[in-house]
Amino acid sequence: MKKKRSLRNKFTGKKRWVIVGGVVVLLVAGVAVHSAISDKNSSEDSRYRVAKVSQQTSFTLTGSVEPVQREILDTPSGDIQSINVKNGEHVEQGQAILTTHNADKQDSVVEVQGEIDKSQRAMNSQQQSINNIKKQMSSVESGNDGYSELQGQLTEAQNAYADAQASVNAARNKLNTLSSKVNQTLTAPYAGYVEIDTSKQNQPVVTLYSDDRQVSAQISEYDYNKVKLGGNIQVKAVATNKVQETQISYLSEVPTKDSKGNNTKYDLNAKVDAKKFMLGQTVKMSVVQKGIKIPKAAVRDGKVYVVNKAGKAQATKVSGKEVNSYFIVDQGLVDSDKIVTNPDKDLKNNEQVENND
């Protein structure tokens, strides 16, 4: 009896282990299947890259403050008689800066004045001859042979008088020109600050800096399309933090002389308030960049696939322009949208591209 019970218990134990083993096999198989499915879904999801977009950051560059006009003035020839302003002094338009005296021009004036006096005497002599001839002709009948001879003398005297008069007029014009160059005054063509360099032996070098000021910078060929003539630009002084909103007043279409190879640069200027910015100050400039920049490959047939909260890609029409390897979107996307950056011909509208479970 005890032997039968022992056999029954032994059989029951084996059956139990078989059942447990079967359950374990099923569990392992289930995990394997689930893992395979998960790997497949994961593989499908990772086929497309998803990225969040944002508005472009402002374009920035560094420059300095300079006068709108900077000019080395032509100093009149001659010896300096007086310098009427100090180095670094402010001058108004038309204000005298210095005066000169030209001794050579003075000598020429004396010489020309002698020519005038000589020609004037010739005029007086010919006028006297004309008067005498006319007096003689008044006492001779017109039909007389002597009258014809006097008529010829009168014509010669009148011509000589005209020549002398022309010489006097020409000499007087020359005298006026020379006289204006004997003593000359250099005046400021516009208001500004004057710099006088007296280190030269012959003549001082006078440089005038206008009151009007501008910021100047150079922009590379790769950033040229980020700015435009007349476009808004913000200028901030590095030292004082003073800020001004202004417009780009000059954007060169000709490269700077120091441009080399693939590093071509162009000059850019913008006028600023002289009360806020000092000459020579370093400034930071920034230009707001409108639109959202995305990879050019993210646009297919004028559409971008926007990923919604459910992780599905929705084809959305966009407009904008291509810039190098990017596409600048001005309509169709908003800040923080998520898009598929590498769509292909197989991507369908409303296809699941991101698992948000």
C-alpha cells in the first residue's frame, strides 16, 4: 500500500515539473516575440529623424564708430602766417583754420602789375594818336588824297588801341587770380573736429572729422544675404552699453581690398547719434533674422512633415527661400514645431514616426 502511494507521488511530481517547464517556455517565447516586435517598431521609428524648430537667432558682427566724412584738407601754398585753432578743437562750417602768405605769388603780382601799367601807357598813347588823327581829318576834305592816308592811320591806331586794351584786361584777370593766392585762408568745409599734424617740415597736415557719425564693419560673403541696404540694425557700445536702433546706410557691392581667396568681405555702414557714441568705440551690431531655418532636405514638394502630439507626421505646405544648404521658412511653421528632417518618398501623411506612449 505504501509502495503504491510512493509511486503516485513520484508521478505527480514529474507532471508538475513538466507543466512548470511548459509555462516557462511559453513565457520566454512571448518575451522573445515582444522583443522582436519592439525592435521592429523601434527600427521603423528611427528611420526618420525628428527635430524641434525655432526662430533664427539674430546675426551679429563687431565694428567701430567713425566719422561719416574724414578728409585731409588741401593747405594753401605758401608760408604759414597763423594757425587759428588748436589740435582736436571743434570748428564750425566756414571757420578759419589757418592763413598762409605766398612770397612767390607776391612777386608775380608785382610783375603783372608792371605789365598792366605798360599796356595802359600803350592804350593812352594810341588814344592820343586817334585824337590827333581825327583832328587832322576834320580839316581835310574827304575827297582829298590826304584824307585817305589819314583814314588808314586812324585804322592802325584804333587796332593798336584795341590790342593794348585786350592786354590790360588779360593782365588784370591774371592779377586778380594771383592776388587771391598771395594771402589765403583755409576754412572748414563742414562742422567737425580738426586734427593738425605739425611734424611735417613744409606744411602742417590738417584732417577734418565730421560731426556726423557712423558705425563701420565688414561682412563676409557667406553672411551677405543676412543684411540689406536700408534694413534695421541694432548698435550697442561695448564700453557704455548704450543702444540705438538705426538702418544700414551703406552696403558695398565691391569686395574690400584686403579680401583673400574664399574670405571675401564687404563694407557695411550705419549712421548713429554722436551724443551716444564716441569716435573709435567698439560696438556690437545685430540684425534680426526672420523665419525658421531648417535643412533643405526637410522640404519635399513644397511641404514639410510636422510631427503632432500623437507622433504622426502631417504634410504641411510651407513657403520661404533656399539659402545655401538650408531653407528659410516664412510661412507654414511656428516656433517649437517638431518636423521630420529626412523625409523620403515612402513617408506617408499621418504616418507614425515617433512613439509618444
